[in-house]
Amino acid sequence: VSVLDELPPGRTPIKTAWVAGEKSEAKMWADLRDAISQGQQAFIVCPLIEESDKLQVASAQDTHELLAKTELKGLKLGLLHGRMSSNEKDETMNKFRERKIDVLVATTVIEVGVDVPNATCMVVLDADRFGIAQLHQLRGRVGRGVIASRCWLVTSNPEVSSPRVDALVESTDGFYLAEVDLELRGEGTIMNTAQKGRSDLKLASLRSDRDLIESARAAAIEIIANDPTLTNHHEFRDEIDLLLTPDEEEFLFKN
């Protein structure tokens, strides 16, 4: 197994910060404008395409219109979201790559397949609405050139952050973030297909007892290889009959 624990060649570390409240937001916009004045570019990510009556979160369309009149007035802003045609999206991305757009306001449509080394800044609005994996993936759109990059994760409550946001601020390590995500979402079950929620393990934890679980698995494989019907392991056979249903038993033997 190959473990990729270093940044790809040409990548630079990304400094991530939590932003909440008028003062910190004002500084963020000032820092972003400063970066743009130096010839750099930026992404602004919103959870929604358009305003929602049910959710009080930022939409790309409204944010694009508002910023063009306020904090980012005078800059060249672009808009990108999933309801645009393929031609419209391609045209917008080409303009961004050609530096005809300073700031691209977008939804998560930029999450994958976007490589613009000159884009060094990212603002994620209502960042607590995104999962850890999605935030990590979005953040990966910057830090692709030689200039140090920044990512601001904006939430509405200046008093309380989000565990997901805290994790992104603390680390850029995908392995660590995956473990935090596992802990926050729940491990799911071993005996069926539930991938999150409460674990069906009674004592062990997939995260904290990984070494123990791997050792137990290796021991179980060796026992089954030498004694498939557990004829010589009556205690194990009795425990399996007591604890597992026939379907669960079959699932374990197959996996």
C-alpha cells in the first residue's frame, strides 16, 4: 500500500482561518482585495445557487450581486453554478484562467476538476453547512501555485464555531480529517450497510482501536483458514451462535 502523505510537487501550504463577526469579516475582505491588487485571484463558495425561503444561508446569485456593490466593488466578478449550461460554465472558467475574472463566486460545482494556480484565496460562506470532506476538497482548489494560499471559513455565529470548521483550521492532513469526520458522523455498522451513525461494536472503536481490530482480524483469518467450521474451537462457535443471527454470521464469513 502506498501512502501519499506529502503535498504534490509545486503545491504550497494553505493557511486556514475561521471568520465570524463584522470585524473579522471586514479584515478578510480587505486581505482578499489586497491579494487581488497583487494580481492574484479568488474563489467565493456558497451553499446555494439562489435564495431559499427555508434556509438562511448564502446563495451564489445574491452574493455575486451584493459583493459587486459592496466589499468587492470595482473588481471583476464571475458567477458559476450547476444550473448554467456546459458552454456557459466552460466560458466562465476560461475567463477565470485567463485572468479576465478576479473573483469567481460559485457553488460546489468547483469542488473537483478545477486547477487555477493563480487562485490563491478562497472564502467559504456558511462553512458550517458543509461536511469535512467537502470543505477539504474545496480548499484544495487553492494552494496550487508557488504563492502561499489562504482559506477563510465563514460562519454566522461569532460565539460558537463548528467542530468541522475547527478541524479544517487545525489541519490540512486528509488522514487526520477523515478520522475526525468518522468520529463526528459515527462509525456506522459492521453488520450492514449503514455508513454513519451509532456503531454496533460494543467495546471497541474503529478509530481508537484500529490496531486491536487489525490484530483480531488477522487472528480470525488464520483460525478460519485452518478450521473453517470451528470444529476445534467450540468456544468461538458457541459465542458466534449466541451473539449473531444466521445472516450476520454469513456476512462475517463472506467478508
